[in-house]
Amino acid sequence: MINLMSDTVTRPTQRMIEAMFDAEVGDDVFQQDPTINQLEDKAAKLLGMEAGIFCPSGTMTNQIAIHLHTQPLDEVLCDKTAHIYNYEAGAWAMHSGVSIQLLEGENGIFTAQQVKQAIRPTFDWLPRTRLVVIENTCNKAGGTHYTLEDIQPISSLCMEENLKTHLDGARLFNAVAVSGDRPEDYGKHFDTISICLSKGLGAPVGSLLLGDHDTIRQARRIRKALGGGMRQAGYLAAAGSYALDHHRERLVQDHEKAQVLRDALEKKSGVKSLRPGQTNIVIFDLEENYISAEEWVNTMEAAGIQCVAFGPQTIRFVTHLDVSMDDIQQTCRSIEAM
């Protein structure tokens, strides 16, 4: 079966497994797991931050960040396609008691002017605008990406308006692979950054939250309260460290595979439109008088290919290291034969 449902389906490579078996471990709640400590330090330096904390998931790192930067009755600004709004079970309301105001970005990308217009006046009956969250790449928008040139004016405005900033960088290295920006330049634009190790980077589990030393000290207490304190998790951290060292450069291969899929879909009758991303996510819409997304998914699965419906007439493919170019070519033939 060719699995194009998500880049979260990747399995550890043999060399990653060897790194996991060789890991030196301790109790991370006491900060005595050397492999986790090394991973946190490595990731912080890579993104131009002071410190990091290893967590089980990107949802946890995002929710810790929201809790760190807000108080109940505050408001978070993010794009209408944002992962924190669409795919984290409304956890911002449960854990932090905040509301969310959605911005109408273009394919997931909003501007400093939109942020400025969304800032609430200071009336008792309104929530306080407090935090701006950027997602890079933008999953639901089709893997579109911000560049540092896009981010800089938003960051400057937030500093002027005393707003906190968080980067949901679940697929940040996919964005960097396209933009050519230096990862270490991101740190100066955000109060916190979350990166995921278990998507295109191919680790089995884990995300990191990065920030300054004081922020991460506070994050450790929140992680513990959420049940995220782990013990000998260095075996998992070793996989993440290997991924950062060896799998970032290969992300361009996933982008090339995704472009082959886009080329095939552009020629396919019944396909209405494709989202404009340049990374490893391919989202497209079917004509209303064509088959439904559910029928498309079922037909593809019968041909040995798994993908997901992203709406009544919308499909998502995601390329990753467990899918070869031969698999992509086979998928293209199945699309043509649909």
C-alpha cells in the first residue's frame, strides 16, 4: 500500500533505529536524560533560541505556548486555516480560557496590516488581543509557506503593540527548504517556536518548544501539569536528533515528488483546482458534477493508494521519505486511469 495520507506515517530508518538503541538515557523529569538535553540544546541553537523542551506532540507544544503567553479572557490571532484552531480539539479554550479571532489570509498567509486591523480596543466588554500565531508551512492551505520577508513586518508590529508571537513550525524545515532562509534567523522574530520531528523529518514521536531560558522553565511546569513529563524518553529523542542531523536536506525530494503529483492532477479532467503550495502537501478540489472526495479516496485505496478527504470535494496527498518516486509514478497512473 502506498500511504499518502500524511507525513506522520513515516517509520524510522534503520540508521535511526540504531541511534535509538545506542542512546544514553536518564529521567527527563529530573532533567537527567543526556540525549534529551542534547536534542533540546541542538534544536535551540538551530533556530536561534536559548533553550528547548521535548514534548510528545505538536499539539502539546502549541498549547503550552498559548498558555505561557496569555491569561483567561485574552484573544489569539491566527489564520482561519490554522492547525491550532482546526485540529487541536479547541484545547485553547479548555487549557487557557482564551478566544480566537480568525484572520482571512491568502492561502494561509496573513499580513501585518491584517494583524493591526484585528487588534481590539481596550474596552471592558472585549477580549484583550495578546498573541499572534503563525503556522509555517500552512497545512490546510496546501503546504504554502511564509518567508522571513513575510514574517518580519508582522514581528515588528507585534513588538510595537506588545503582542506575543508563536510560530507553529510543525513543518518549518519544509518551508526553509523552499525559501532558502536560514533557520537560525527565525528566533529573533518569535517568543516561542514549535517544531515537529515526526512529520517530514521522519522521527516516530516528538515535538520541541523553543524559547528563552525563563520561558522554557515555565514550560516545564505546564508540560508536567498536562501529563507530558516523560522519563527515559531519550530513546525517542535520539530519533529526533538523528532526524535533525540527517533528514532536513532530503525534504526537497518530497517537494519534487509532490510536484509530480501536481503535474498529473493539472491534466486530469474532473479536477477543478489545486492549492498553490510548493512543499510536500498537495490539496485539490474536484468538480461538483464529478465524483465525491469519498468516492475518490475509495477508488484510490482499491488501487493500493491511501489519501484523505479534506472536504466533500477536496483531497489531500502528502509525500514523505517512505514514498519513492516509483510510488509516485504509480499513483499518477492511477489518477490518469480514474
